[in-house]
Amino acid sequence: MAKNEELKNGGIFPLGEKNEAFAKYFIGQSYLSMLTNKGVSIANVTFEPRCRNNWHIHHGGGQILLVMAGEGYYQEWGKHAQLLKAGDVVNIPPEVKHWHGATKDSWFVHLAVEVPSENGSNEWLEAVDDDTYHQL
């Protein structure tokens, strides 16, 4: 059994539906529950073990990750990956290429807060390849 398996039933916030809308930008299964889109977009994102999103860049505004439960990684292009646990906060400036996702053996939950900006956008890039991920 994977660590933090109880998270598959949701945590403080609803688990949400399978993240079909963005599935092509993820390796593995993630779940998405939009908490609000008023003023600031906040999503509860849950990753099954080994699930991670592609490299991506937030143009205009950045993103803030509030780690709620489980264990995961955050990595900026050209830097070492950081292990994330409940209570960690990651401030991602605009224009920084990065990815985030679960560890190999744990579920992972974070709130994704989109920093508002005029004409902000998200550019999805290449997948985090298995060789890179499995070296973590």
C-alpha cells in the first residue's frame, strides 16, 4: 500500500473528479477540485503516487503551491528537485519553467493558487521523462 493512501478519499477539501481536462499534461492520474475562481483561482490538486505534471511556465502571474498532505516534488529547470511535505509553501515566479507531482510511493495534495495578472497564461511543455523522475 502506498503512503498516504487515505488521501484517495479526499482530505480537508474535496478530492474532485479525475483531471481529464488536463490529462495530456500529466503522467499518471490526478484529480482536480476547483475551490474558487472569484478574484483568485484556487484548485485542490491530488496526485496518485508517481503522478506528475509536465514542465510548464506561468506567463504574467506566477503560482503558489500550498502543500496540504502527502509527499511530492517541485523542480525548477536547471535546479535540483525539492521534496515537499504538508505545510510547505512554494512561490513560483512568472516565467519560471518547473514541474510538480507526487513521490514514487506517496499520494500528494496541494492547493494551486494562480497569481492574478492581465493576460496571464500557462504554457505546457514536455513531460518529465522517466529517467529524470526515477533518479529522485
